Amino acid sequence: MSIAGLRRSVGLIRRITAVLTAAMILFASAFFCLAEEEKRPAAAPWTGVTSTACRIYSSPEDESAIGRIPEGKRFRLYAAYPSWAYVEYDNIFGYIRRSCIDHADPVDATVTPPYGVDFYQYTGIVRNEAEVKSEPGGGETLITLCEGARVAFIGIEEGWGKLIFKRQYGYIDTNLLSEIIPTYDRPEAAECDQPIAAFVSFYKITDDEANIGRMANIAVACEKLSAMVFYPGSILDFNAQVGPYTQANGYHKAIVLVDGGTSINYGGGTCQVSSTLYNAVLQLPGLTVTQRRAHGPSGASYLPHGVDAAVGNKELNFKFRNDYPFPVRIDASSQDGALYISIYKVGKAEENRV
């Protein structure tokens, strides 16, 4: 073969190689895009509005922003996690901090649960001692619970119960529990006196005077709630029925959250009880929330942003109405820093109304 013919052959090979390389890149890109699309829901269940300008990240671990949402702009919201939300704005998909969200609304409230709700599928009781870990099987110990402490789980992953600890996930080895009881995902089908929703939040157990009062107030509010039954059509008015938050009604002085700030007053800590109850009520479409307000722009640090319920005065109160055709009761307790609330179906309505 002549040198000219060899050059033509080499040039042809190079062109063919370039075409094949380009085709492979296009195929890989298309495959990657399809894989990414498969991870996303077909449609966003909620839309949200930003309370402040915020950055969009490719992942919670990546500090490099891939986009930005200005203050007051509406975006599509696909999923919520304890500290983050997966969103889309201006064709950019990624994660924003939940604290940047002013509010979120279901696209179709008839089929979509409220924003921020987590469905807890199991309840359990600690047998001897159990650590809440930051990772299943290890990680940091977030809190240690002792015999008799009660907990609730979103689900169980390879023997570890998954829950929300403040603004992150926590895990408990289910081998350390004396019992595990499922909650009914269809309350109408539940037997009498069976749990139909549950939630657990966590509080400090330090021995400073203000926190001792706070822990005592949590226990008082739990005791009052556990004495209540709500028949069809009846309403919980937290301030009226769990309050008044006075010394005469058993409450102590403790730290109170007010519009993002703090002060000392009787009943400090009862907001965590109302907020924990709110998260249980959110799981039940037959319990209709008629009044609820957050503590302020930052929310309450013992829960993910956007799911707290402040109480204490006319403007700050938590109310719900039982719209189920059967009565429900509340079971509330606190121990070792775990504030547990479950809601039970108790049978047919009776003539005696709350």
C-alpha cells in the first residue's frame, strides 16, 4: 500500500473511531439521564415556598451549590428528610435545607398526606438498656434509654428500628426491646384498643433547675393527655384541656420558646408534648387539625423544621377534631429523654361525650 493510501486508511479509522466514541458518549449520557429520571417520582407531591434565599445542592454531603432559589419563590417538593428536602426549581433537581421552607402544600390533598408527616409503623418498649445510634449497627450514641422506655419506629431495617432523633435519623437494635407492636395503616380495620398512630421525640435530661422543671412539665402534660378519650365530633383544645399552665395545675417554671427566643415561665416543655402529638395526628386523616402554629421561623430544634405546634395563649394553641366514626384515646409517657405518644382506636361511640 502506498503512503498516500495508508494515510487515507488511518484518517478513515480515526473518523470511524471518533464517530463511535461520540455515539458511546451519547448512549452513556442518555442511559445516565434515564437512570436519574427513574429515581425521581413522576410528579412532585407538594409545592413549597422559600422563606429565604437558599442554595440547591447535589447531595446533603456536597458543599458545592448547583443552583439557587430566591426568597418567596415556589418550587416542586419531592421528598422530605429530617434536615433536607429534595426539590426542583428552574429545571434544577437537588437538596435544600428544610429550614429554608416557609410552607409547603399538597398538590392534591385528597391523595397526598400533609408535608412533613412521617408514618411510624411500630411501637416498642426497652427491655433493659438500649442506645439510639446515629447509624444502623454503629456510629455515635445519641441517647441511652433504660428499661421501660417507650419508642416508635418508622420502620425496621435489618433488625434496627429507624426513627427521627431531633433533626437526624436514629436507630435502635430491636433485639434490645421487650416487645414490638405494629400500628394499623388502616384505622377503620383496627381492632378495639389497638394503636393506629405513634410518634416519639427526644428531650434533654440534664439536671439544671430549668430543665428539671421542663421534664416535670412534660410528664404532667402526658398524664393529662392519657386520661382523655375523644368521641366522634369531639375536639381537643390543648390549652383548655391540658392547661392552664399554672402552678396550681401542677406545672413548674421552665424555659419557654417564644418567636424564636426564650424566657422562663410556668409550663415550659408542654410545647414539645403538643408538637409530638401533632406528629401523631398528622398520620391520621380522620383527625382534622383546626388550629396549629409553629414557634417561629426556626421552629423547635427537637423536631424537623415545619412540624412543631406551639401552645400557651389564644394565638398559640393546638386543636384537632375527631372525624372518625369511632372514639380514640391518647397514650402518652416520658422517660429517659424519650417523649412517646400513640393514638388508639377504642371501639364504638358511647353516649357519654367528652
